[in-house]
Amino acid sequence: MDVANVVIGFIMVLSFFGLVWYCVKGYNLMVGFFVMSVLWTSIALIGNSIHPTSVMEGKTFIDVLTNVFQTGPENYGKAILVNIFFGAFFGRVLIDTGIAATLIRKVVELGGDKPRITMSLLCIVTAVIFTSMTGIGPVISIAVIVLPIMLSLGIPSPIALFSFMGSIMAGIFGNIVNFKQYQAIFATANESYASYDYNTYFKFGMIAMAVSLIVVLVVSNVMMNRKLSRAWAATPDSGATVDAPAISWISIILPVVGVVVLKVPIIFGFIFAALFALLTCGKLKGGFASVCRMLSKQFADGAIDVAPMIGFLLTLSMFNNAATYASPYFKTLLDGAMPQTALLLCIVFAILTPLGFFRGPMNLVGSGSAILAVVVATAAWPVQFLYPLFAITTVAPQHLDVTQSWVAWGFGYTKVPAKEYMKMSIPTGWIIGIILCAIVFFMYGNLV
């Protein structure tokens, strides 16, 4: 074992834990990942000058800088600029047309004054809605409808907040935009992983969504005290609210149906579903110029919803490419410690799922992209097996986590102490991780 590589590896490990600490403290992730990109690239260049590595073979100083700070964001931008922006646009259309709000009101009418049934129905609808929507703007738009309803039924505010955020997390397992986001990270870690598509993932995504929703509802019902609180008064319906037509409701699932059943491109799916929603809700009236202004505003509002995430993802792509140059040093330290069988890797991911909280080392949208680079460097794992494992340790912890922007907003809105919320969110995320890792082994373990 080369001493210089070991020393450099330890320095990178220390900086890695520094990044974890930075994430846990809640500092700006975009800036943090840019700094880490610069740091790891610099250390890797110094290490290569001492002991050349295969990943920098034949590359000049400028080639390395270009790959990290130019090629990374450019390649990632292809997925971001099209899929995420159009997904955010579609989310805005669902809000502006009143389709999402109408579905929620209908569910409440169905559940009546039975808190557990109404809460369960609201969670199911919320999960379905967030298979297509994403971003803090749409979350808040739905939350200000759902949370007052739950609270007015006497559901304790920590449980109302937890069940709502948990149902969003469940929906994200089937969300196409999030799939594209994580798939782009995989593609930068290994080019051969770029061929992995949503149709291949879909079956596991739906299973993960169902399992997560069941676990969230079981935990919520177990935690719900029979002596229900009456913290908030019900908000009376002014009578001015107009429901979206029933035919328009199917627009929520049209993007997923289009991609999975009809094999249409996802951007076309979002555009078609948005136009269908606008048409069936009577929003394509008032003349060509008026419709153009409306579409332009909805696209702009959608872009604003996801703008902070875009900045973070672009610096994350720099970090991913920098992690490629750091991988030989991690491999030097961890080569003998990394699991080499499907069963062991699933067990390790199940045990370490809580490390996906606080943007930790198992979270792809955090410091976990470096772990992905290490895992990919140590063995040729099939992407059909590896992607779901990282999706589990990313989606479940991150979307229940107190560092998630909309969860943080929820604390202020409901006045729920973070400690009360975390008593449910962390055990739930861990339980979901254990169950889903077992499912991954039985579904894809034979591919290894």
C-alpha cells in the first residue's frame, strides 16, 4: 500500500466528514459542494504529481479542471434544464388550475369527520400528487390546504406534519423528475449507468411508494392519541371555491402513464398533461396572447420553485466529477472493507440507512455521491441493483429530514418542535430502509 496514497486518502476522509458536519449544521449546500469540488480536485492533482493514478492518466491540468467545472455541469444540465424545469411547470399548472386542491377537498368529503380515515385518504392522494410534482412551492401550496384540514379534525400537529411529509416522501419514490436527478448522478459516476431508464425502475418505485406509505400510516395511527387535540378551528368554505372538472383529475397521472405505457418522452408527457389540464379546466381562453402570457408565467413560477435546487445540483455535478479523481484514494483505504456480495451490500445499506439523514454519507443529494463513486470503483455492480439501494437511502431519509426545506417550513407553520417530529421521522425512515433493502435483494440480488 502506497504511503502517500494512504495519507491523501485519510485527508479526503477527514474532509468528507467535514462536509457531513457542514450539511448537518444546515449551511448552504451549493457553496459547500463547490468548496469540496475545489478541495478534492486540488488534493487529487497534488497526489497525482507524487504518485500518478489511472484516472488522471493522459490528462493535463486543464483537462482535469474542464472535466470537473465545465463538463460536469454541462452534462448534468441536459437533465436539469429540460426534465426538472418542465416538471416544475407541470406542478404549477396543477396548482393554478385547482386540480390538486379539488382532489384534496373530495377526499375530505369522502372521509367525513373520521380523523384516521381522512388522514389516510389525504396521505394517499398527496403521495399520488407528488409522483409528478416537486419543489418547495408546490409542497407549500398543498400543505396550506392539507394541514389545516388535519388539524381541524383534531389530529395532533406533530402527527399531521409527519404524515403529510411522509406521504410526500412516498410519492417521491415514483417521481420521474427525482428519478432523472439521481440517474444523472449515477451516469456521472459510471457512463454505462446512463442507459438505466424510468421504465426499468418503475416496478420498484411503485413498490417502494406503497411500502413507504403503509409504514408512514401505521406509525401515524400508532402514535395518534385517542384523545385528539383541537388546536385549530376548521376553515369555513366561503363558497367561492370552484372545483376542477372530474375529467381534469387524470392529468396528475398522465406523465407517468405516458412514459410507462406509451413510451413517450417525459418532456412531451409533461407538456401534454399540462395542456390537457388547462384545456379541461377551461384555462385556454381569452385569446392567443393571453394564453401565451399565462403559460410563460407558469413556466417562470415553476422555474422559481426549483431554482435553489438547480444551483445546488450544478455544484453537485462538479463534486461528482471531482469524486472520480478522489476514488483511487478511497479505494486504497476501503478496498478490503467493501462488501462484495449482494446480500452483504443490502445488509450494509439497511443498517446504514439513518446515515442518509442530515445529508449524510448515504444520501446521493448530499455527501453520498462520494460513496457512490467508491462503491462503483470497487466492483462492477449492475445498476438495476445499485440504483434502488441508493434511492432508498436517499429518498426515505432526505424527504423526512429536518434539513429538507419544506420540512423546515412545516415547523414554522405548525409550531411543531423538531424533536417531536424526529421521534417519528428517523425510526420510520430506518424501518422503510430495512424493508426496501430486503425487497431489493429478492428482486435484483440475482443480477450480481
